[in-house]
Amino acid sequence: MRCPFCRVDNDRVIDSRSIDDGANIRRRRECLSCRRRFTTYERVERQALSVVKKGGVREPFDRDKIRSGLNIACGKRPITEHDIEALVSEIESECYDNYESEVPSRAIGERVMELLRGVDQVAYVRFASVYREFKDARDFVDELEPILASDRAAASDRAAASDRAAARMMAGGQGIVAPRAAGPGGAPVGERPAEAVVEPRGR
Ligand SMILES: [Zn+2]
């Protein structure tokens, strides 16, 4: 590496350390000619990625743009700079891993929304409202409806799973007749797997 002070290309590395979770290496060097020290950074070269926008316009992939979109959506929410940086890095890695040289801006926007949705729903809706260009309250409700529906589904899945677990516990395991498993007239129905007598919730 050519010395930035005396321009002589003769140095030794005095320290190397991995930074940014191993994405970059920082090397401290000493020029053997003038004895001054300088720092270099080394990172993996990736093929340039272009973002294809709605009208077909291409621009270089820019993580700062993703970060600033996230910063706006996450304003005053319990999300740290570090969280945002992690999201940006995740999206960046996915884009480079999944696309050769061009990535549609839509794919990035959708992915940002997907990740935000798992992090903070207020930030998610804010991002979605800008990204999807909500025109009125109806659009807003349309966007929210699937979230609310999936939250309800998740809650009822959890309830059903705990019902099943409770039923198994009461039945004491497979092959043992559960307390409710009586046939007409109170006669026992005999040996049945516990699963077969579990009734769905809400009957
Ligand atoms: Zn030098």
C-alpha cells in the first residue's frame, strides 16, 4: 500500500481487526520509509446492484435510502439505531443474495414492510402508508385488515394448541380414556386415543 504521506510503497501491518461483524477488516499500517502510520479497510467486493424503479429508471442500490425510510417510519417508536441498522443490513444481504444485478424497488419495499411488521406494527403501518401511497382511510383499513386477521388467527391457534395440550394432559396420554369419553347412556366407549375425544373449542 502506498504511504499517503511520503508516497513510498513499503509498509508493514501492525494491527488487523475485524469490524462490522466481520464484514470489513481494518488494518493499521506503518510506512517503513517515513515511519508514519495509516489505516486501510478491506471488504468483499460485490457486483454492483441496481434498483429498478416503477417507471423503469435504474439507480445504484443505496442502503442509506433504506435507512432513511426506516428512520422516518420508526420515529418515536421503541426501535434503536442498532435495530434499524440490523434491518438495513438484512435487507441489503438479501438483495445481494437473491438478485444478480438488478432488484425491483417493489421487492425492497415489500421486504421492508414484511420485516417491519414483525418489529413494530405502528412503524409498519407508517411505512406502508407512505410506500403504498394510501389515498384515503379506506386504503388504510385495507392494509390493516390482513394484519388484524392474522393476529386473530395466531391468537386462536395459540388457544387451540393450549386446549390440545390441556386435553392431552387430562387424558394422561394416548390409549387412556379421557373423562368426557363416554358413549350414549354413560357407557364407556372403550380404548380410544386421547386425540380422538378432543373437541374443538366453542362447542
Ligand atoms: Zn511514508
